Amino acid sequence: MPFTFKQFHIDDSHCGMPVSTDGVILGAWAKLPITTDGNKPSRRYRILDIGAGSGLLSLMAAQRINNLDADVIAVELDEGAAQDCHFNFEQSPWNSQLKVQHQSIQQFADEIARSDSALFDAIICNPPYFENGPQSDAKQRATARHTDSLSFETLLTHIQQLLSLDGAASLIIPVQSEVGFLKALTLTQLGISNRTTICSVETKTPNRLLLALKHQPCSDEKLAPQDSNLIIANGKGQYTEAMSQLCREFYLKL
């Protein structure tokens, strides 16, 4: 279903997963190389979107870093989704900064390893997260939702490989997937620097987690995650001030 934001439009008609609130929250929250002092960076930044789908996260990143010299590379395995992603990039104000790669993250990581390409200053990913349970009859949707296509172990291994030493990776997962995610994380040299729980309504328990990952320091001292909580809506179904502030630059009605 097509979706229009303040500065760009998304056509996701060939994607297994449509535009979602999860994706918008992640795109607005993700840790990106944004300067606040007005100075131009001495080099060109690189941002990677793993499992880009329609390109939502890439486009949100491009809007947020609009004043920086940066390239955003979207990697998408599904052919239909990659086509939508390419179309959405071409129609956006930042088409010269955006590129989609129609391949698996495994293939992409191998190519980066064999080349002299720079690593990425930021990685964003709304990964497949269902580890079991019934799968959709639609192959695209099942691939987008289930870890059969990309396990947490494989994903985190490639994030560690592709992320620059001072970069940050931002992801969103269900609360019930945290145990499996943390188990996979222990197999890497990455640590959690920021952790935000998400409640859909103020009276409910959290059902999603925003996680920012960084390379662990070489010393025995581990990263101390900064914890916070985001409530999407109040008891009347209205966006909270925190949600409105986070997504104001994107949603038309905010």
C-alpha cells in the first residue's frame, strides 16, 4: 500500500512487508553520523540498510543526513522489493546518494571483504525475527518475517564485519526475541550502547525493543547501555509527545 511522508513517497506494492510503525520509529531513532555544529565532515560517510524492503529506512536516513556528504546503500534479497526500493529512490530528492544492491547480505559482505571499500559509519536493520511458529503462505512475507532467511547469528556476524570501529548499528526486534538475540550477540565483539523499550499504549507492557550496537572496547570494561522507554499512544489513542517529537519530521499529520 503506497504511503506518503513529508519529503518522500513509498510504493511497497511488491514487498513482503509493508510500511509499518516499527520501521518509522527505527528510522527516526537510528544512530546516524549527524553533525550539530554545522561543520562539513572531512570524508564522505557510508550508511548501510540491511534487508531494505521498500527502502523506507534508507530514505529516512537520507532525509536526516541531508546536510552531509554521505552514501546510503540498501541491500535487499527479494527481487520485487528491490524493484520497489529502486523506484522509490529514483523518485526521492536524494536519488544521487542512494543505491540498492539486489543480493543477500552474505554476498554483499563477501564483496566488501574482497575489495578496498570503506566500512560503514552506520548500519540500520529491521530484521526477520520470528524464530518459530506458522509461516505465511506468501513466500515474500514469510522471508521478510522469519529468521530462516537470516538468523540473528548471521546478521550480527556481518554487522560486526561491516561496521566501522566507531560506528553504530540500529535495530528493532520484538521483546520476546531478546533472549535469542542476546545469545547471538555473545558470539561477536559487539555490545549494546542504547536500549529503548516500546509500548504501543501507555497501559500495556513493552512489545518492541530498539537496540543500538557498537564494537566493544578492548579493555575489560564493557559498554553500559543507556536505557529508555517510548510510549506510542496514550489511553485515548493519541500519539504521546515523545512519539510526536520523534516522528514529526516524517508523518504528514504531525
